[in-house]
Amino acid sequence: MGTVEKSPPKPPPWESFPFLKRYHGGIRTLVPKKDNVHEYPRDEGDVLANNTFRSTVGKKPLPKSAPFDPYDATEEDAQERQECFLDTAGTIRIPRVHYYPGVVNGTPDAIMGSYEVLGLRDDVCFERFGRLGPYGYGYSVRRGGTGAGLHGDREGADDVWSDANVSEVDYSKIRWAELQTACAAKNRGRFHPAKKVEADLFLHSHTEQGEDLETADESRAVKEESHVAKREAVDSPASANDTTAVQDKQQKPTAKLPRTAILIRTWWDYDYKTEDILYLRSLITELSLLSGGEFTVHFLVHVRDDNAPIWADQKIYDRTLENALPAEFRGMGTLWSERQMGLIYGGIQESFFRDLPVHGVYRSTFMPVQYFSHQHPEYDFVWNWEMDVRYTGHWYHFFDRVRRWTKAQPRKGLWERSGRFYIPSVHGSWEDFKQMVRVQTEM
């Protein structure tokens, strides 16, 4: 019998789906959200006119961008939050991310998930200069920028610097560890007191200098406040007739805020590109500095050489960590290795499932996260964040809205809801989706 030629396999069905083109329509086509003719989803047979999404280049002036401010905390918290700066002297104010009102005409509706359900704004547009300009995009290396975005269309680039109180930042002189430490110490009264654990090189490898300073500052501040209180009590003891005066002096207790660590998962020989640097600067600025220290950005650095004794020799640890991060991010990292996790989490039977070790980064991603949490009990929450995650909007707006939404979700059925994709055009409202999941689970 001769050989039988097999027909080639059919391509995956999604390869035949039409491309969506209106995500990049340009800011000349901005329209109010209510007037947006979304490219997707559309009813079958609904054909758009050829000029539906035409540009208005040269026909109307470009709208002015405006600063985006998502820090709409309670009045009490806003009064307590102390402004942080891009230098320890408190002279370099932080430039703000800018946005345009409206959306690009034709912007598709969200296919999975929902802006409305999470409380995210979907009526604004972020453009490259407004989004990344505050972090060095659009001006030269000589002036402290990245050198990216100097050529081509630069319309609207100068709007970022329209505020007389801000100017281009020389990022070659920035040291983020010091700035995060100073900001957290300045705002320490807003947070729960930091817990302290005994340091041990095996379980507590060398932490960054910044957080050691922060803990020392907080401890010193608590002691000073205690001494002042004792002196006041001795100098003016309260009698039975002084009850009203004492009550007037007492301040109304305010709820303390939790602190959160954002763990950036990276590795010791990662090649940091210009876009990576811009992205990391935006994370630190928007989540840590502008929030008054609610978040701390930290690098969890994977040492891929198991023979490097980072857990046994302090000098090797320090040298490895210094070489693993760009200069501006030094002092913000914790090293770990798979062999180190094997020593800490001993007694787990090795199975090499899919040829992967049980203590490896793929099968036990959260072992080093628990290791970090043990080192840093001052953080109430920890985000495990990959280096390749990107978001076109404002980081604090995203984290804050997700945090509020998750707090409002019932624990019952959480696992089942998380195991499904929410598609509004199919499932309807979020309440309908929750009801569907409940019924499916109980069947």
C-alpha cells in the first residue's frame, strides 16, 4: 500500500476572527463615551459607514489634556496624608499623569470583564506622552529622561509640564528605595504599627537598607510620642473636675490603614529595557509615593544558579543583589533560589511532575512570596506581580477599585466564580452571572 497523505489540520477558529482596529484610532477621533460607536460587539449584518471613524486632523484643535487624580480618599485620610517628593529634601514635586476626556470613536466594549462592575473609568483616554511623560518619556537622556519619544508627532507632549510647580525630572539621580522609605516614614501615623521579627540570615536574608531605616524611624517616633505623653501627664495631672478638659484634648480615633507590598517577580540577569524602566517608575510613583506610602514596590529576584550560596554568605548576597537591579532600584530587592526554598520547605516529597521540581518557580510560585511575608510582617497584603504586566490607565485607580470591589464580594462561591470568565454580552449583569454560577454549582 502506498503512503496516505493526510490533509493539513484546520486552523484554529479564532484565526478567522476579524481584527479590531479602533483601539489605535488616535486622539483626533475622541468623542464622549455616550457618543462612541463601538466597533465590537455589533449585531450580525450591522454594517458601519466608511466615514464613521474618520479622523479630524487639521479640522479642529487638539483638546488639552488634564491631570488624572484617583486619590479620592475620605476627608480625614486626605488631611492626614503627607505629600511625598522625588527627593529627600522635599523640593522636587511629582509630575502627574495626564488624560484626555472621551474615548477614541469606535473603541470596542470590554469583551471579558467590565469597567462598570469594577468601578473603573471608561470615559477617558490615556496617550503616550500624558501617560509616560512624567517618567522620562519624551525628553533627552542629557536632561534626565530616557531619550524615547523625541521624534515624530509630539503634539500634546508639553501639556504634561503645563503646571508651573512641576518640571522635567532628572531620573539619573533618583533612588527609589530612599524615596519610598521617606514617604512611608512621613505618613507612618496613617498605618498599623510595624511588627518586628528577629533577623536570621537563613530565614531572614539581608533586607534592603531603606526598610531598616523605616522601621527605625517608626520605632523612634513611637518612643518620642510616649515620652511626650508621660511628660504631659506629670506636668498637668488631671483631677476629677478636669474630665471635660481631658476629653477635649483627646483626639477622635481614626482607623489605621493597611500596608501592601507589590512584589515584582524578576530574575538576577533580567535585561531591563527602557520600556521596563518607565513602567517600574510609574508603579512606584503612583502606588507608593502619591498614595502616601499605602503601597511599597519591591523586587523578588530569582537567582537561577542554585550553586550560588546567597543564603549562607552576606557578602555574596549583597553583591548579587546589587548587580541584579538597575542603580535607581537598588535597595528594593530580596533574593531567593530554588535550592534555598528546598532547604526552607524541607520534607516535601519530590515528584518531578512534568519534569519540574516541586520547589521550582513554576510549581511553587508562592514559596518565595511566603518567605518574603515572613521577613516583612509590616505588610498586611502582598500582590504577586509579573514583570510583563502592563496597564494603560493609572495604577492607583486600578488597584484601589479592584481592592474595593473584592472587599464587597461574598466569600461563598468565590472559588466557583473565579473559575469562570465573565462575558457581559453573554451573561448579562454581574448579579446574573453570580446567580448562574450558584445554580450550576448546586446542580
